Amino acid sequence: MTLLLLTTLISCSCKKGISKSSSDDKNGVENANSIDKTAVYNSTKEYALILEKKSFKKNDPFPTISFSIIDLANGNKNIFNDIIPGGRVKWISDYEIEVKSMIGRPKDIHTKVKKPLYKLNVKTLTKFK
């Protein structure tokens, strides 16, 4: 009986834990709030589309997109900004971009083709569908 009690006490007190160092915690926070920044030029190299993907969760399938249009011909002037949750932005012609959101409204779940939120002519800064 004493031997059983002694064995139980010893086995319960020998739990090993894995502790994380402060550098592991720091890397986890950086990965959770990671920012991926890229520049995509139009075919004439007059405008640049600066994309920033911000992931607030680890392995976020639909990161928030913050983008800017830069007029390179007029001294790298920022002419347009927008933020799209779960978005995608791409050049569709020399002077037009297409902005889509991958996060749809409930009534759009069953549609096969994701409609763009808007298209933008970067020369005139007019939005259209």
C-alpha cells in the first residue's frame, strides 16, 4: 500500500512542460500580422499598382488588401488608395484595374462567377462596373 502511494506521488510530480522562449512568441505575433507588399506595373510602365496583403490570422485564406495607384510619369504621385477585405486587384488593360472581393454577400454564395466590386480607369479616376 505504501509502495503504491509512493509510486503515485512520484509519477504525478514528474510532469514535463515545454516552454516557449520569447523569440518564439515574437515570431508567432509577426506571422499572425504579416504584411506582403508588391508592386505591379501596367504595360506602359506609367502607373504602378502597390499591393499590401495584411493577414491578421495565421494562414488567412482571404487577407485584407490595401492598394495604391502611383503615377510614375508625374513624379511618383499617389493618385488613388483603397482597402478591400479578402480582395484581389489586377490590371485588365493599360489603364484599367479590376477590384474583386473574395468575401461575398450571403445572397452571392451560390453564384459561380465572382463579380468585380468595381473597375477603375487610372487616367480619369472614374469607377465603373
